[in-house]
Amino acid sequence: MNLAEFSERCEEFIVYMDVEKGVSNNTLKSYQLDLKQFSTFWKHLQKTSKKKQLFKTVLDRFFVHFYTQNISKSSIARKISCLNSFEKFLLTQGIDLKLSLQRPKIDRKLPVFLSVDEIFHLLDKVKTKDLPSQHPERDKTILEFLYATGIRCSELINIGMEDLDFDEKTILIKGKGSKERIVLFGEKAKQQAMIYLKDERIKPQSPQEKFFLNNRLEPMSSRAIQRIIEMFRKFLKIERKITPHKIRHTFATHLLNQGVDLRVVQELLGHKTLSSTEKYTHVSTPHLVRIYDTMHPINKMIKKEE
């Protein structure tokens, strides 16, 4: 495969991943970036070498370059995932690259989360009038929804009026890969959402309208949600950064700490595999140890003997 054919196939691949596979926008953008980076690297080699650069030769040098530059394993793994998907796509076109690429083993980081006291302080102690925002009720509703449901930031901003059922207290979420699931929220989040609808949000003109709107009455961006969460962080006496995804971690960890089944949490988070949810069990272990020490019958017997 030469460079011109590679570029042509890349365009077809992106369309295929978007239309046929329905991957998320973030995944699509990442794949476009990775393929463009590889293409640029290939063009550079063509200019600096008199020999014609073949695909596999360029590929080898591409990854050697990243390893020598101390690029993170997660970044390299993502590029390999992109090329593996590209290879599978080409197989459907009758082209077998035989790459045999393997992702590097990534050291799993434990998720960062807020304590129960910290998240409850933000939800219950921070007054609406104290928020430096033109839309404080909307912003409080955003925080309530993120913690009550554990949804992703990208899922939050795509909630439509028609997706909300306030009687059943459920939201229809269109997640990664166009997959749908139902998430739940409690009475507290419902009451806050009703205040937002009554006091701040203009009357919806159609069921397709997004629930959360910005100053221009347009759907909110992920960056705007991140700024709102950072605004809330300033009400805590902590230095560490808080993001919408860390609120998601907080949701999952707190449920597991309360004894909710791992598979239930998997369903609520929209994880494809249980292994994605299992990382939260490591975080919950200290809490479970405390429960074991106080609740297990044998420990109660020991205390009686003492």
C-alpha cells in the first residue's frame, strides 16, 4: 500500500466508523488525529529518504519514534487500537495487512473521587445565591444529575427534553456507539430540575430541544460543563482538580461502598464489559474492610471473648 492509497482508504475508514459502527465523536476525532499523524510521518520519511517507503516499514519506524520520545503507553495503545480497527476495515475490502499489532500493557490508575462529605457539601451547603453564575439553578441541576446518574459529560449535554421522564425519574441516555440505556435519578435531583425549568429555562418549543442550554439558548459544550464543575470545586478546601468524569467516579464508588452489585453499577455506567467497572472495587476495598471488621460474626465473637 502506497501513501496515496492509504490516504484514500483512511477517508473511507472514517466514514465507515461513523456511519456503520456509530462510534462516539471523541473516538472518531481521535482516530482522525492518529491517522493524520501517521500520514504526516510517512510524508516526512518520503521527503528525507531516496527509497520508496512501504507501509510496514513506515509503521515500524512510526512506533519506534514514539517509544524513543517516551510517549505514554496509553497514547501508543490508542494508536494501535486505531490501526487495528483500520486493518479490520481493510479486510472487509479484501486487503490483508497482517499487522499483528499488540497494545502495550497499561498500568491501571485508581480513579479519583470525592468523599461523601465533599459531594454532599456541594449539593446541600452551597447556596444558589453564592454561585458566581448567570444560571445558578441550571448549574446546580448539572451537578445533581452528574452525581445522581453517573453519566458522562458527553451524555449529559445530549439529554433532550423527550429523554426525561420526571414521573418515573429516568433518563434515556444515548451512549457510546449509539447504544441506549436508562439511568435513574432521585427525588432531590428531580426537585432541582423542576426549579431550573420553572425559574431559568425558557419554555421548550419542541421535545427534541436539549435540556441544558447556554446563554445563547444553544446546547452546552463539554468545556462549559467542565468550567461549571471547576466553579463548584472552589467551594471545597481541596487543591486537586475536579472534572465531570471524577463525579462519575464518585457515583460508582459510593454505590459500591453501599453494597450495590457490581453488575448493576456496570449497567448504570453503560460499561460494555465488567472489567471496566472492576477498577472501582479497588477503591472500595478499605470501606469493605471496615464493614467486615464490624459486621462479620467471627469478629463479634472475638470482641466478646476479650
